Amino acid sequence: MCFSATASFATGVVLLPLGVRGVALALRREPARWLPLAVTPLLFAGQQVLEGIVWLALDHAAPEPLLRPAALAYLAFAFAFWPVWMPWCSLRLAAGQASVGVQRLMCLCWGMGALLAAQLWLPLLRNPGLIQPIVRHGSIDYQVEVPASVLLGHQPLTLLYALIVCLPLLLTPSWRLRWLSLALALAFAIAQLAYLHAFSSVWCYFSAVLSILVLWVLAEDRLPAEIGRCHP
């Protein structure tokens, strides 16, 4: 979690069985549509474990050489993976279900996410020294300054990031996914207002917790098939 190594590892452990259950549900439905979303809690579990390692290194409970590789891998999720993955999940879910216009807008978000990911993470990959994680007010501040954040400013950049992640889910046919999108937007607002110094850490943690709702979303899709089997 954003507040301790124990919380980060505990969140990862809790998400693992929930993610496995979600994958099982998706495989019974339409895997091509639902599997990307179903594996999302498992991916968040991996990210939280990485931040747990960052915590241990900062607390000197793990070797110092682990600090920057773990932070770089964590930020690969935060900066590069999620702004591409969430629009892709939405595109898979919208296939054959949403209008052409909606799918084109999702494609635009996916393309913008890929560009943003490249601008945010590739500079860190080329120069990991740009990452200087510290503990600030009980959370991890990765202290990253990449050219995109300097050029656009932190606030516009994070707003663009939130739009790319949340808007495609809001456009999906599933009303439960729309609620998930709104929950992610609320988590963004809380992280911005209360944890601006550690935004990347805190919003990713909130999003990891909210990924539990993926099981709730998958249950919505399962109901019509179950009803059909009970009432031929």
C-alpha cells in the first residue's frame, strides 16, 4: 500500500485469489471480451508487491540495490501500463456492443494513452536516476521529473491521465463498469486533494483496492446466461 510494506504485500495477497476467481468467471463467458478486465486485479497485485519491495528498501529491510529496479518496475505499471491497458480492456468489452463512434473514441484514448506512456516512462528507462523515492508524510514520493511533467505541469498531466483511464470505462455498455469508472475518478480526486505529494503511489493503491469490483462487474455479465439455462 502507499502507507507501509505490510499493507502493500497484504493487498497483493488479497487480490491474487480474487483475480483467479475473476479469470475463472471470464473463461466461462466470452474470454475475448472479458479476460483482459478479469486479469486486472492480478496485475494490480503484482504492482503492489513491487511497491512493498520499495518500502522494504526504503526502510533498510531489503538490500539498497533493489530500490531503484523495484521503483522502475512499479512506475512501469503506473506510468506506462495502466493508461494503455484500461482503454484496451474497454475496447474489448465494447466490441460488438457499442456504437462505432464510441469505439473510435476509445481507440483515441488508447492511442493517447500509448503516447502518454512513452513520454512518462521511457525517460525513466533511459535514466533510472530520475527516480528518487523517499517516504514523505507516511507515503512514498517517487520524486520523478520527466520532460512531459515539466512541459505540461503536474496538474494538467494527471488530469489527462485520469481522463484516458476513466473515460473509456464510462463509455462501456455495462452500468457496473460505469460505476467503477466513477469510483476511479473519485479516487483520483481524493489522491489529488489529500496526497498530492505521493499521487502515483496513492491513486494506484486506491485503484488496486477498487479492482475488487471487477468480480461484481463479471457477475452482472453472468446473470443472463444463468437465467437462460434455468428457463429454456
